Amino acid sequence: MARLFSKLKAIDFFKKIPSDLTEATLTGAWLSIVAAIIMVCLFMAELSSFLSTTSKTQLLVDRSPRNELLKVNFNISFPALSCEFATVDVSDSLGTKRLNLTKTVRKVPVSLDLERVGAAMDDHNHPLPKYDEEGKFDDVEDIDITVPLSHDNFQTTLARYPIVVINFYAPWCHWCQRLEPTWEAATKEVHDKYPEWDGRIRFAKVDCTQEMELCRSHFIQGFPSIRVFRKGHDDIYIQGMHEHEAYMGDRTKEALVAFADSLVPSAGQPHRKLASLMSAPKTPGCNLAGFVMVKKVPGTLHFVARSEGHSFDHTWMNMTHMVHSFHVGTRPSPRKYAQLKRLHPAGLTPDWADKLREEFFVSEHPQSTHEHYLQVVLTTIEPRHNRRTGAYDAYEYTVHSHTYQSDAIPSARFTYDLSPIQILVQETSRPWYQFLTTTCAIIGGVFTVAGILDAVLYQSFNAVKKMQLGKQG
């Protein structure tokens, strides 16, 4: 056993020098102190680097699940588009078309200054109203063709009768042309049934091509628009604003006469209104806010005036709009936002997810359509812990906007196109063995360099002393 231990000593890497053969120097002491300080500083820096995490960025083909839907969020105000006709449509390159979305869209009337007025409006898809057969009243004689009201006698008429039902029309409108004979026949029957001495209800009409300012003052944007005006004595009327409602029912003689009959009992009672009537707009604009779920293919969001049974004068349509927000995907929680801000390859700018925020686009010419082209890129953040449950998808986009004039009805279009390339950012940490290797390298390297420097200085001092002794001898 003793011989075995004696042989093992022969392979000792760290052979010891007897202490009486070593010599301590003041230079060596200072170098040892400096080397120890350097070792400690480098070790602490390496420990900090080991405890911190780094990120690795890769570009790869989008790995989103097949048929996954994308959430597009928006909040946009149109100061000159009435909530009565404002709609949101979606179409995509696969041929999908969804018109007049209502379930996830909220509409709130706004003024020209974009101030919200009143509560959100209930939006419903109204079916195409029924009409009398064409030519039904061609053979009827002695129909009293009512003279359209003008700005001169409009207020006088409203003040004279408790209830006035007015048809705002345009002669060129197809639906107005179909309604005209029915309206005249219904007017005659209602006036015969409730003559002047009764004075509870009157039918009238306004030609909006002749009385443009009058129609615009009542926010008429689609033709025909049938409004119910109540004289009454309520506060709204005293302040100069006429409380009125919109009739959206069938446009047959029987339906209009029945509608007049249902209104008569409320004559002289301004606060009694029919539940079937819609509140007519009191402001010219509309704020549309909400979201839509779309397929991950190129598509377009259309903000446009649309209604079954109404025509629009394209020169009247003004699609000026303010984009309060427009972003793709889900907003991150504060924790995920901090994580995203820390790991994002280029950092986060204030508009990193919403390049259109608080942007204002003005229609300087009639029949102007605004188009915004968005290129959307997906960035996936995978933290070191819980990569599956803690991963977060962040969508960013670049946008280019322009305005053009066309013969089609003006609109605001948001066209989006998704990049097939996904940016994957993975949070990584250094392996423990690299930390140990680097620590050994720091200690051994500093010790070796200090030893070499000590040997050089020691030999240099000895050489200088020998030279001095040789000159003295």
C-alpha cells in the first residue's frame, strides 16, 4: 500500500516547494492584492451575467394554428357620418363578406367637434321595407299632390300641428320614386280622415335637392327618410331643437295610414312616443368602436354608409375621421407589457402597436375615399419559465394612408396584410457548467498573469542589482 501511494505521488500536478526555498517580496504582495481584487470583480461580473437572462431572436415561417382568427380592434369617430347609416363591413381575399356588423360594434352619436352626445345606439339590421305594386295608383283620380315644404313654411307647419310626418326625399332617388304615389295616396287618406279642423296630424314632404340646408340641418343623409315631428311643449323644443323620430317600417299605403292612426292618440302629448320608432339623429357624426374577428388572410374593413331601402348622394358624403385607436390582437397585461418591453429586439416605441393612434384624416374634396394599408407582423415572446403558458403574441404594423376620389360611395377602408414571417424571441439563460468554466478561467488566468508579471519584475530587479554591484567592484 505504501509503494502504491508512493507511485501516486509521481503524478501530482501540484508539487510543493519547500517553504524555506521560497522568498516573499513586497512587489509580489502588491501584485497579490491587485490580483485578488481583479478576481473578485471579474467573479461578481460573471455571477451577475450568469443570473441574468438573454434573448435569442429567430425569423421563421408563421407557426400560428391553422384557421386561427385574428382580433382587429378599432375606435374611430366620423364627424359627418350619421349613426343612422354608419356601418362596418369586412371582406377578405378568400371571398368572405360580412356586411353591417352589429354584435361587436358600438355606435355613439358625436358632434362636429367629436364630443359624444347621448348614449350608444341600438343597431339592428332592418329588412327591406315593403312597397305597393308599381302602377297601383296610376288610375286613381283626384289625388291631392302635396306641395313640398320649404324653409319659409317649415317651422310654421311644425308649430301648427301636434304631429307632422315628413318625407325627406330626392327626385332622382329610385326608392323615393317608388314611394311617391304611395305617399300621395296615404297623405290624401290621412288628411281626409283627420281634416284641418281636427288638426292632430299632417303628412308633408321636403325636396332635399331644393332645400339642401334644411335637410342637412336635420342630418338627412339617406333618401327617403321619414321623420315624425312633435310640436308639444317639452324642454327640447323650447331650446330650439325639435324632438323627432325615424319611421323604418313598410312603405305601403296601408302601413302608412295605420302608422298615422297609431300616432294620433299621442297628439298633444310630446313625451308619449311609440316604441316601434327609432330616435332620429340629433348630431351629424358617429363614433364606432369595437372589434371584429377575421381570418389571417389579406382583408379590408369598410366604414361606409349603408341601408336597405335608402339612396345616398355621394357628393353629400364626407368621410373625414379621427382614429382614436386601431390595433391588432389583444392588449398585453402590465406584466406581459414589461416582459415585452424588456425582450423586444429593438425595444418599444410609444406607438409600437398603434401607428394610427389619434391621427386625423380630412376629406378636402367631394367623393373622397380614405384608404389605409397596414402590413402586420407577428412577434412571439417566449419567457424562460412557462414557455407554453407564458408566451405572448404581439402584433405590430406599418401603415401607409392616402385619399382618392371615385364615383363609388365614399368610405374609409383599412386594408390589412399579414406577413408570413414570424419573429420569435426566446428568453435564454447560461448553463451552470459555463459559469464554472468561466470562473476557473478567471481565477487561473489572473493568477497566471500575475505570476508572470511578478517573475518579470523580480528578475528585472535582480538584474539591476547585479549591474550595480558589478560597477562598484
